[in-house]
Amino acid sequence: MQSRTSGTRAGRPRSAAAATAILAATREALVEVGWSGLTLGDVATRAGVAKTTLYRRWSGKNELVVDAVAELFDELELPDRGSLAADIEGVVLQFAAILARPEARSGLMAVVAESTRDDALRERIRESIVNRQKHLVLEGRSRAQARGELPEEPDPSESARTVDLIFDMIAGAVVHRALVSAEPVDTEWARSFAGLLLHGLTASTTA
Amino acid sequence: MQSRTSGTRAGRPRSAAAATAILAATREALVEVGWSGLTLGDVATRAGVAKTTLYRRWSGKNELVVDAVAELFDELELPDRGSLAADIEGVVLQFAAILARPEARSGLMAVVAESTRDDALRERIRESIVNRQKHLVLEGRSRAQARGELPEEPDPSESARTVDLIFDMIAGAVVHRALVSAEPVDTEWARSFAGLLLHGLTASTTA
Amino acid sequence: MQSRTSGTRAGRPRSAAAATAILAATREALVEVGWSGLTLGDVATRAGVAKTTLYRRWSGKNELVVDAVAELFDELELPDRGSLAADIEGVVLQFAAILARPEARSGLMAVVAESTRDDALRERIRESIVNRQKHLVLEGRSRAQARGELPEEPDPSESARTVDLIFDMIAGAVVHRALVSAEPVDTEWARSFAGLLLHGLTASTTA
Amino acid sequence: MQSRTSGTRAGRPRSAAAATAILAATREALVEVGWSGLTLGDVATRAGVAKTTLYRRWSGKNELVVDAVAELFDELELPDRGSLAADIEGVVLQFAAILARPEARSGLMAVVAESTRDDALRERIRESIVNRQKHLVLEGRSRAQARGELPEEPDPSESARTVDLIFDMIAGAVVHRALVSAEPVDTEWARSFAGLLLHGLTASTTA
DNA sequence: CACTAACCGAGACGGTACGTCCCGTCTTTCT
DNA sequence: AGAAAGACGGGACGTACCGTCTCGGTTAGTG
């Protein structure tokens, strides 16, 4: 039993198609039965795969759903709409569109809830979902700075803190509006939100 | 023969002590085992109550946790700290203190996740948690208007929309910071957030 | 629940009617749902009585069913059909007719089963059901002796043993045929049985 | 890809030891707590088996107890004691010895009671218990015919009816004496019974 | 080009919690 | 004062999934 400590392992390799099928089946099941109704046995059946195959690759429901949901947010992008206000409105509406999909709604909040007692899961969410989208804030800010809408920020540490703050404000407000308040995130709301974020409460009118 | 058409119901009345004990036991169990590990049988045992008593009053885990968590937020208040910025900072820190408690962290997000597929539950959350705290925004605004920090808002419909928007922004940002980004909501962050909310991105400095 | 639809409305003399109603409701429930599906709550509801009233008079399901079933067997009688063989055939068919009723089938065997671990219940069954019917054997024998079909039996102790033996043989055979073998107890079978009981296996023909 | 169309079923095979352990545990539990106190969860625990394993193989308490009790009767046999009377006495005493065991007493009557409302159960009892022991009557008769104690029976249909009749009389009388009358089935009673069965009531003396 | 190790499906395994039903007891209210 | 209504603590039900463990059989790389 000496060799094979590195590189090509002997035996039959894992099927590449299986992982894809499993993640797709996970999203499909999330749509139909939601997080709490989702069972790994059902996912395996939908994917045409044995339960053991699934457990060989993911340690449980939480990790599987994080991977399945993370892919959904990769379609976010920030086309240049000419002004910071328009850019914010655009990304808010894109984000809302993703949150309108059932697999994102129930999957995202559920894994966040689970992560409150599972540090490894929380870190996995931050890496796979949260930090992966922060580039949107950076792009939007530098574009606005190039337009002269925002001042330069010389202190890099302060700059990072501000990016985090803005990300939390945008993502938090949209999620709260969509999932907790359960009110529509439409163009009107997005415009009001962008106006408030840009000019603050003290401006004479928020809309 | 008109009896019992109103008011006093026949039979042994429900124990008032049971409800209190059950809700307290629910929070205790949330602290120790979290949402996914929470069992109604365990809650009943902790409360010194039969499982049937619990099911007679709540239809399931979701509804029970909503009620147990909602009580936590009733301790929020808005003491007058002299300025709108200070008031916002204060309520943000209070809210963060509640979200630091394990029973709130895991309970709140979990029921929100469940509510994405259960309209009755979503409505229950709105009534018991969200709308119950909106008075804080109203108080803060009228106090700020009395101080002259904010202009009057003549249109009542527009006024209500603004209250909702501000509530989503504050609650959303704090929840996202605390639970999704998993970063501390401390005095410094609260000050930055209040500054940004008051003056907007276009102000020269956020801190 | 208006109840008390008849006459005397002053006091509360319902006590007497309750026992009758409860026993009738027990038999009705036995017919519809059988022994294992019979619940005391259901019996109480059918009888228009509170559960507490029922428990005040019977200690449980077993005792209640013994009383309800015992009454069924009181309709057995032994009309003189002219010969011992005809008398035996007659009582066998009467007994079979009772065992064809669902409340007797399931009720009788169930309480016998319970009585294997409950001495008080066994004694109650013997008093209320078994010994109450032994007079049939006595009558049949003395009638046959008067006809000269059977010899006199001088020893009273031996006489009692024989009565018990014959009772066990008749009742046992009919119960076994009807409930265990689940074959019909019809005129033909009754005639074969009576012939065998009268003349024994060694007679050349049993039918 | 044609494989597994017959014979070898896929997946892990059922444990042979489990069935044995479960049936033994069922009898053990019947002895200790009786039919009405018997719990499938308790049986599973005693057998060192999960409740699901038990439900995978039996549909409920009734079916399980039929199988557990049926095995008890397989120890019945008919050694040649030299005469028909002695053979009958012998099998009666053997049967009584089995019915003296608590697991047989409460189990047998209970499933018979249940079978009054469950045709499938009744058929199962007939196959597993009743018909399985009828060979005893056949053996005893042919042995007696060989000895010249009984005449030959030419009509096969009549012959089968007589076997059923005798079986009902023997089994019924013993069960009734042991469980309903609750009197001992001892050598004296067995001798009286055999005498009556052989020679009938009309013979001058039954003992 | 046969070996053979690691994979695959199927499905039984020991468990845990579910939500329901009924038990037998106890309050409370109404008559 | 006595019966109805019905909540109470408790226990078993039969089901659904969990995550693990055999099984028989397949597949790719290596020796």
C-alpha cells in the first residue's frame, strides 16, 4: 500500500456529470418543495444518482445548497447607465430579480440561518456569495469617481470599510424589502432607494 | 337556551402559565441547539408541558418561533439622545444587541426563510415583528422634525412609503452586517452608517 | 347541545338512562369500528355523555365491553325440539347466530384475550357470560334423561364435571369453527357436530 | 446492461438474523407485558433493531404476533401411544402445555379477535396456524384406521369435512377450557374429553 | 489486456423527530 | 350538586429522512 500519495489516484474517477446534475436537481427541488421540504434522497433521485454519491462530495444539505445557490448570483453585472443613481437602480433591480426566484429566496435565507451556529458554513457563504459580489460596489464607485460624482478616497483602509458599509446597505435593504417586508422591489422603489442613498435623509425630498 | 354564545367558553380554560413557559423554553432551546436542532418535543419537556398542549396552541415550529422571537424585539425603544444621528446610532446598537443573542440570530433568519414559501407565516412575521417596530421610525422622524433636522412631509401616502423605505434600510443593513457579512455592529460602524444615511454618498466623507 | 328533549326538566335524573345509553353506544361502536378502534371518548360522544360520566361507572374499556357483550348472550334459550340431537342443533345455530353479529365476534374474543393477564376480568367474564349460560346444558341433559336418551348420573361432582366438559366442547367447537376456521356454522355442520357429539368417532358414520 | 432481471435483487440484502431476533423479542414481550401492553417500539428495542426494520417486514402488530405465535405450535407432534384414545390425550395435553405459556395465551386470542374485522389477517391465521396443524388429525386417523379402531372413509370430500370438524372440536374444546372457562387441562380432563369424543354422550359413562 | 482499485446504483440498516390519537385526570361553567 | 365541555400530562402510533453500511456490478488506468 505504498504509492499513490499524489497526483492521479487509481481506480475509476468521479463522474463529472454527476456534480452538475446534482446542483441542478438541488435548485429544481428548492423551487418545488423549498428548503425545509428538500431531502437529499429526493435530490439524488432527481439527479439519477445514488445517495452515497451525493454524500461523497458534500457533507450535508447546507453545503450543497450554498453551492447550488451561489451560482445564481454570478449573473449580476453592472452595465454603465450613465450616472451613479442609474447604476444603483440597475443593480438593485437585478438583485431583486434573482431574489424573486424561489430557489434563491428560500435557499439563501436558510443557509444564512444555519450559518449562525456553524462557523465553517458562514465562512463558506462569505467566500462563495458575499465577497464574490463586492466587486460590483468597487466598479460602481470608481466609475462614479471617474464621472466626478464621488470624491476620491485616499485612505485604503477607510475605503474598504466604506465598500463593506455600502454593500451591506444595498444588499440588506433589498433583501429586507423583498423577503421580510414582502413588498415589491420595483422601479419606483429602486429610484427612491437610490435617491436616499445618494443624498441622505437631510435632503429636502427623498423621491 | 341562549347560553355560551359569547365570552366564557365551556370546559377547563387554557393555562396562562403554559404559554409563558413554552415561549421561554423555546428561546432557551434556540440558544442551546439552534433552529435546526430545535424539537417541539424537547421544547415541551423543557416547559414541563405535554406535546399536545403545545400543538393545541401553535400549528408548528415556525409559528412558535415567530412568537418566541417577536417578544425579543419589544425591548427596543428610542430614548431622546439629542440629535437624529445619535438617535439612529442608538437604535442601531440596540438592534444589534438583540441580534447578538443566539435565539434571535438563528430564529429570525430561519422563519424568514420559511416564510418564502408560506404566505400566512410571512404575514404573521410582518404583524408580530416588522410592523410592530415601525413606530420607532415614526417617533424618530417626528422628533427630528420638531428639532428642525428634517422637513415636514405633507403627503401622507408618500410619508408612509418613506417610513417603510427607511425601516428597510436600517433593519436590512444591520441584519446583513450582523448575520450575512458576519462583521461586528459596533459604535464605529453605527456612526458611519448614521452619517451615510443622513447625508448620502455624495457628501464628502462618510465618517 | 340542547338535550333534555323530553318531559321532566326539573331535576337531573338522567343517571339511570345513562348506563343504558352507554352500553348501547358501546355495541354500536363495536359494530362500526371494532374492538381495537373503539375509544371511550367516542362511546361517550355517541351516548351523549361526558367521558367523566363513563369513567365513574366503569374502570375501563375491558369492563365496559364485558357488560355490553354479556347482554347479547341472554337471548339464548333451549326450546324442546323433541330429541337431544335436535336440541343440540338448535342451540348451536342460536349460538352461531349471535357470533355472526360483529359486536359479539370482536368483543367476546377481545375481552377473553385481555383476561389472560387480568384475573379480575377473567372472573367477571365467567360470571357474566360463561356460567350464566351453563343452565342450557343442564336443561338439555335433564330433558334427554326424561326422554330416556341419556342415563342418570348419580355422582353430583362427576355430574358437574361433565356439564363443564360438554359446555366447553359445544361452545369451543362453535367458536373455533366460526371465528378461527372462519367457516359457516350452518344446519349441515350443526347436524354433523350433534351426531359426533352424541355417538362418538367410533360410530361407523359421523353424518 | 441486461443484468439483474431476476433472482439477485439489488442493494443490501435483508438481515436474516433480524427476523429471528424480532420474533423472539415479540414472544418475550408478550410474556412480560401481554398483548395490549405490547409496543412495536419496545419489540424493536428488545431485538436490538430499529423500528423501521420491523415495519419493513410486517405491516403491524397483528401480523407480527401471528408469525411469532405460529412458531409455538410447530412443536406439536403425534407420537404413537398405541391407541386412538391415548393419541388424543397426548395431543390435547401438548396443546394445553402450549396454551399455558403466556405468549400463546394472550397472543392467540388477541389476533383471533382482530381477525374478526380483517379478512387478510384471518386468512393469515388460517394458513400459518390452523391449517398447518391439521396434519395431526390426518395422522391420528390413518393410524387409528390401520389399527382397526376407525372405519375407512371412502368419500374424500366427506373425509375433509370430518377432519375439519374434529379439528374444530379438539382445538375449540381445549382453548375454551383453558382460556374462557379458565380451568386446568390436566390428565383427568384429557381422558374424559377423549372418551367423550370417541364414544359420544350416549355411552353410559364418560370417564 | 487482465487486474484491480475506486467508483456506481440500489436499498437495508440503526436512529430521531414528526404530528396525531387516545388515555385517564383535572378544572371550570352552567343548570 | 352533578353533568357537559374541554384542557391537561403522558405515551404509542406509523411515517419520513437521516447518514451509514453492505451488496452486485461497472469503468478507467496500470502493470
